[in-house]
Amino acid sequence: MQRWEQLAAVPSPGGSLALWRRGDEFRIRIGGLDLMGSREHGSEDELGRLGCAGLPPTARVLVGGLGLGFTLGSALANLGPGAAVEVAEANPVVLEWNRTLLGHLAGQPLADPRVTVFVGDVARRIRGARWDAILLDVDNGPEALSSPDNAGLYDATGLWTAAAALRPGGRLGVWSVRDDAAFTRRLHAAGFAATVSRVSAWPGSGRKHWLWMASRPPG
Ligand SMILES: C[S@@+](CC[C@H](N)C(=O)[O-])C[C@H]1O[C@@H](n2cnc3c(N)ncnc32)[C@H](O)[C@@H]1O
């Protein structure tokens, strides 16, 4: 059995952000907790698929954050050639890791000409434009893990801000390691029609993750 080795680590608001490898498997950890692993990405793929399938040909999509790139890769696979996807990643080192060691995991999504990169807090880009979809996987669910500031993405003000940034009929998708009934209630209070689904961490896996797909009513 190969051992996990730490390839790199940098300080971040949520604690040490580190890249680990065991053979061809990779993990990003923050403050000693797993943030994302390369073996189980069924639910991250599903966030991209549910968030982007059926959007208009010139859709504008915001993905935050990059991680190992699976949600971004899936969003691109479910959008047409005229779409534009901006990925907001708070930690520049994650972009560097994706451009060097990790890009092959999700089909080199940063090299896709439809992709632009914003280095910084995804909250700034939610406020900064109008989107057909905003797909959030920056923590382990609707509670701040990567940074205390992320709490503002999931509270009532953050959800009203996201609703205002979406075009009518636009979608907010949020990934989580567990269900959160209070978050579902806050989505409804912010005017979203929201569903939460339990998704396999990997096809056939008993391990489940949770995805909220919340639509801003059309018109
Ligand atoms: C769980 S990983 C994302 C996994 C990704 N969905 C995938 O498919 O690999 C979370 C990422 O969000 C980034 N992040 C955390 N808070 C952020 C924020 N406020 N804005 C942008 N990126 C953020 C982290 O640095 C990390 O790269």
C-alpha cells in the first residue's frame, strides 16, 4: 500500500491548505480536513450537470471554487460552444496546482477557451455580474469551512444577493456533505424554488452527498 505524501502546503484563512498524493490519487485538505479527493467526484460532476444542462447557448456560468476541477469540467461538458464560464478560486496556489499536477483529472478545464479565471472570493463575482447559473462548492456544505467569510454566502443576505445576480430562471447550485433543512428554508425565504437531492459520491457508492438546485422564478 502506497503512503500519502504531502506535495505542498500554504497558509489560508481556514488553516493550512495542502495538496496530498498517493500514487495517482490526489487530495486537497484544509486545516487537516479533507476538502476534495480525486477518487470520488460523482456529486461534483452532478453539480455541473444539473447546474448547466438545458441553459441557453450563450449562458454565463459562475463556478466557485476550482478544487480539483471536476465541477468546472462537468459544467463545460454540459454547455455549448457559445457559453462562458468564470471560475472563482480564492487560493492562487490551487490554480497553479491545476495548471501543473492536477489538470488531467478533469480534462484540463482551465485550457478551455470558454473559461476565464477570477482569483479571489466568489462572493465578489456574484455581486459583479448577471449569471444564468452560480455553482458553489467552496466548503463542505452551507457552513463556512474554507474561510469564516464564506458564512456570508449562505445566510439570508447572501442568498438574496445570489437571487438578484441571477437572470430570471437562473440557477443556484450548492454542494454539501450533509443535508441542512435550515438552509433549504433560507433558500425558499429568498424567493428560490429549491430542491435538494441525495447523490452518490461515486456511481454505485453507498456514500452520499447533497446538492441544492435552486431556481430563480422566471419573469
Ligand atoms: C471542495 S473544493 C472544490 C471542489 C470542486 N467542486 C471540484 O470539483 O474539484 C473548494 C475550493 O473552493 C476554494 N474556495 C474556498 N472559499 C472560496 C471563496 N470564497 N471563493 C472562491 N474559492 C473559494 C478552495 O480554495 C477550494 O479550491
